[in-house]
Amino acid sequence: MTQPSMSEQEQRELAELLELAKLTEQRAKELCDLTLEIDQKYEKRFAQLKVAEKLKRAGLS
């Protein structure tokens, strides 16, 4: 027994959902990339502050 095929309306709706899913995936990737950039920026800044503090304690600055 075969299942009935989708109507044209159902196919259009499914295509719209697929495009929405693709857009959502792309936006999520962009957000992920942005958060990684921010994380790297602040990790670098934090490391610089730790070095500066060590130098200050050693009396080298």
C-alpha cells in the first residue's frame, strides 16, 4: 500500500520550512563565530592583564 503524495500546498509549506531551517542554521553559525571571536578577544586581554599583574608584583613595571 502506498501513501498518498503531498499536495502542492504541503510541498510549498515543506519547502518554506526547509528554507527557514537553512537560514536558522546559517544564523546560528554566524552567532557561534561571533561568540568565538569575542571569547578569543577577552581571553587574550585576560592573559595580558595577568602578565601585567605579575610584572607589577615583581616590581618590573
